[in-house]
Amino acid sequence: MFLDSINHELLLFGVFNLIVIFMLALDLGFLKKSADHTMSFKRASIWTAIWITTSFIFAAFIYLYDTDPASPDMNKEKTLEFIAAYLLEKSLSVDNLFVFIMIFQKYRIGPEKQPDILKWGIIGAVILRAIMILSGAALISKFTWILYIFGVFLIYTAVKMFLHRDDEEEEDFNPESSGTFQFLKKWVPMTEKFDGTHFFTRENGKRLATPMFVVLVLIELSDVMFAFDSIPAVFSVSQSPFIVYTSNIFAILGLRSLYFMISGIMELFIYLKLGVSAILAFVGIKMLLPLISLHTYGKEIHVSIAVSLAFICFVLLISILASLPNYLNTKKAG
């Protein structure tokens, strides 16, 4: 029985890694001799659909093969956990992409240079997310009360996001005033000149970082900051490191194509931040509910994964539908 469970996990991880390697090779252009430095809205939409479809195919694979003889319904539960975790991470990542857009605009990074930054940024994000998820899983396995801290943090984040949803602070966002930029400027020799899509160049015999490198670091760190919200939120859906890891990675891997798709239809997501704040508040309360109910009623009350999935889907749908009139009016005016 023990060996069978190990073989199950190895099979799932093996299939997952094969899919990731193959899809990365196609999407990021590792199989091409020359990189394509542009991505049209049509191509981005196609690749976004491909990534989403691939993610749901993997969910079906979990349903068909991740079975537990002692608990026949466990595969269904894990499948729902994967889908809920994936949708949650995907919705949170859209807000992250708006920050990417602002960074590119501030540094005047054109569409022809953006794919290279996003490519290496996503590869770095996959590695950093894996470290953060495994660390979080290890902490939760030893200190389950950390989940309650996650819950309080998510509710705080949700309230903060709701109160600042209409602020113009994002429009005043200046990456050059950040501590990261000041640190790089102090310790890394830089030039203000671009050298194509190269992250480093040579001037007067010296190796210097170009603005491309600075933007890559800012993109990477912004993703890490967003991970502090998204990873605890996903742990509210499942405490399985496998589910949390695979759902996160699938959501991250489709970010590049998703970025080029939504950058042309930003008006369709004007209420997404409001929806995301509602989702974060929900998962935060979901984490705290067992503790609150235990002290109030003498027994733990848990929100089922089916209810969580339904709530996430409902909020995302309402957020997009509410934004649709504004998007249509913008198109007519244009």
C-alpha cells in the first residue's frame, strides 16, 4: 500500500514535469532557432486558451489516476481542490499583470522587448514559487496554527485592496523610487542605454546592466510580493503540497500569453480588484472558521471545496460581467 502511494505520487509528478517541460519548450520558444520578439493579441489568446485547457486536462488526469482504495472519493476531492486553487491563483495573477504593465510603461519597454523579460521572469518565478510553497508546506505540517495567521493576513489584504481599489496611487507608481532600484543602482554597474534585448552590455570595456536587467529584477520581485498573498490563499483550498505546487505553476506558466492578451483589454477587468478582494476575504474567513466555530459552538465547521470553488467562479464571473459595459463603451468611443 505504501509503495503504491509512492508510485502514484511519482507518476503524477512525472506527468506534470513532462507537461511543463514540453509546454515551456513550445511557448517560450526554446525549440526555435530565432526568438519571436512579438506576440499579437490573437496569438496570446490562443496560447492562453492552450494553457488553460492543458491545466484542466491535468485536472482530469488527477481525477482518473490519483485514486485511493481506502477513500474512493479522494480523487474527486483532489480534482476540485486543483481546479479551485488554479482559478484562485489565476485571478490573483491578473492583478499582478497590471503592475507588469506599469513597470514596462515607466521604463518604456516596447512590445518587442517584453517577451524576453517575461520569459526569464516566469522561469525565475517558477523556481521561487517552488521554494516558497515547499517552505510553507513544511511549516504548516509542523505548526498548523500558521493557517490562522494566513487567514488574518488575507482578510487584512482584502480590506486594504477594497479600500484602495479606486485610488490613483497606481498611476503614480514610480519603480525608480523603490528600494530595489536604489539597491541595484548602488551595487550593480548600470547604463541607461538599451542594447537590443540584452540584459548586460559593454561600454568602454566595462560590463554594465541595461534597463532590461533592472526591469527583470523588478518584475521578479513584484511576483514574489504577490506570492505572499496568493500562496497562503491557495493553502486555504488545499494543504497538499502537490496540489498547491502544480496549480501555482500552471497558473504562472500561462502568465506571458495572458499578459499580452489582457494588455489590450484592460477595461474588461476594472472590477476584478473588487472581486479579488472578496475572494481573499472569503478564503481568509474560511481559514479562521474552524477556530472560531470551535470556540463558539464546541465543534469545527469547515467550508467544503465545492462551496469554495462555486464562490470563486461566481465572483470572477460577476466581476467580468460587471466590467463588460465599460469595455463595450470604450470600444465604441474608440
